[in-house]
Amino acid sequence: MPHSVRHEPTPLEIVKDNDMEGKLLGKWAVITGSSSATGIEIVRALAATGLRLILPVPNQARAIVILGDAYNPNRMEFVTIDHTSLDSVREAAKHIISKTEKISLLVCNETATPSPSLQLTKDGFEMQFATNHLSHFLLFQLLKPELLAASRPRFQSRVIMVACAEHRKRGLNGRGNYNFEKEGYNSAIAYAQSKTANVYMANEIERRYGTRGLHAFSTNSGRFIAGELQQDGGESLHQNPQSETGGKSCARGTSTTIWGAIGREWEGKGGINLSHCTDAPSGDSEENMPSTTGTENTYNPAEEARLWEDSLDMIGLLDDQ
Ligand SMILES: NC(=O)c1ccc[n+]([C@@H]2O[C@H](COP(=O)([O-])OP(=O)(O)OC[C@H]3O[C@@H](n4cnc5c(N)ncnc54)[C@H](OP(=O)(O)O)[C@@H]3O)[C@@H](O)[C@H]2O)c1
């Protein structure tokens, strides 16, 4: 690789191209948001590597139906989780840890359905920030010992934060305004903030734990549509490979995530935003930016550190460094 958007491979092709079929037997992965169209494709591809999968989902019976033929009871187990509740995340983490002491891969794919009006979780946080970011931040903190314990020179542990190009639209709200306390609520901005948080969290994980063999990437994949590569507003992805408005199938929409999760070229690396199966270098400005380029909302060490500190405070944990 790298691939252009035009030639972005499918997740299973990435597994094959990286010679990863069955190569991760004996290792464990945790994937959130698996009971979704994108989740199915992530599960299918990672199962092909031999990974044993723990799938935290809100409703296990529903997840089995949604996963369909991607579900293999011999290689996958469910844990109940509600990302709107930090207590539920703590409970889910306990169940996960009771199943394995080593986790090689954590994929954070879950996302809340946005509401047009401000909604707070029972813990008092804005819904998208809480579910897309805080719940994953807590899950990571609780699974960190298992992620560190699993790291091996041939496959160092990885965290994949499934973000979105929308993160470029907005950085974090200021301190004391994460929940829109100081401005009117805007659902799109709230989504962008939560996705920026995903990107920053990956960068900060790398900064803090990369040298201990625990790495992290964030991924953008563009808009997904069911079915194969689709027309969008009369323009297909093939005609405009850099277009963020061009849709792609759910399978191709998860290619970047799988590339980050098992791609051999990423061994021992991290802190990179992967976009359409390329790494996203820093761009000059948002206006000039092709869709695979990062902005200060992609790489911003001061803001990454602020988010980390504030998130620890919000979930009631102390810094371990
Ligand atoms: N869709 C796109 O076009 C697009 C574009 C760029 C990036 N992304 C990113 O890709 C990821 C997946 O997106 P998607 O469109 O596949 O999402 P989706 O279809 O909305 O699915 C969301 C998943 O999260 C789960 N979920 C929602 N609320 C939950 C809760 N409170 N507790 C536990 N699980 C919960 C859902 O479970 P149930 O359905 O079982 O409730 C489902 O598995 C997200 O991180 C999103 O930001 C998506």
C-alpha cells in the first residue's frame, strides 16, 4: 500500500494481502459496535485472521441476527454493554477481563444515533461525546493492563478508534463546554467533537504507551451506503476518488479500519490518522484540504493532552503516569 480511494481494497482483501489469514490464532480482540452493518464487516475480516472476538453489544439476541453468517459461536462471545452508562462500561470490562488476561486488539466502532436536541446521559454528559468518546476512553483504561500484557514483538497491541472525516470540522469544545453548557447545541458539531476526541485519544495513547508496545490509530472511511460502490448526487466515487461525499459500501467503508488493525506495515507504529487506506499527513488549511489530509483537529498534542486529563476527571480515574 498505500491505496487510492479509487482502488481501496475490501477488508478481506486486506487480510489476504497482508498474509494474515489464520495468523492471529490464539490472540483476542474486543470490538464495539459490532451489531451494525459496518460491525459485521469488521467481525468477518478479523475473524478471518484467527482472532478470538469479544463483542460488547447492547442486545445479544439482536446482534446474532444482525451478524448473520458472520457470527461464529466457536470464535466469538458477547458481553452486554450500554455505552450511555459508565457503570455499564465498567461491568462490561469486568466480564471481558474474566474471559481473557490478554487482549491484542481493541476496535472502538460504536456510535450513538445523534439526536437533534441536547441529550445528557445519566452520568450528565452530552450523548455523543459520552458514547462515542468517554465510554471508549473508560473501556480503554479498564482494558489497558490486558492490552499491555498481550503485546508481542511480532504483533504489538493496537487500539483502533473509528473516527470520521467530520472531525476536521471542529476541534474540542473549551473546558466547561464539552456538554454545550456555553453555547447552543448543534448535533453535527457534537458529532464532530466526539470524532475529534476519537482521533486525539488514539494520538495520546500512542504518545503514552507506544514505547511499551501498545499502539493506536484513528480511521476515517467516508460515508457508507449499503450495497457496492454507489452513485451519490449523480457522481460516483470512481469519478471523484477524493470525494468525501461519495459513498461506498459498508465493506469498503471498513477497509481502513482493518488496515490499521492488522496491516503489517503498521507494526510498532501508531499515532496516525488513516483515511481511505492512506495515512493522513498534516494539511495547511481546511479549505485546501483533500479528503485524506489531516488538520489541527487531527494532530494537536496540546489538545490531546487536555482531552486526556479532562476525560480522566470525568470518569473519575487518576493518571497512571
Ligand atoms: N455510517 C457512516 O457513513 C460513517 C461515516 C464515517 C464514519 N463512521 C463511523 O463508523 C462507525 C460505525 O458507524 P455505523 O454507521 O456503522 O454506526 P451505526 O450503524 O449507527 O451502528 C452503531 C452501532 O453502535 C451500537 N450502539 C449504539 N448505541 C449504543 C449504546 N448505547 N450501547 C451499545 N451499543 C450501541 C449499535 O448497536 P445496536 O444497533 O445493536 O443498538 C450499533 O452496533 C462509527 O464510529 C461512525 O462514527 C460512519
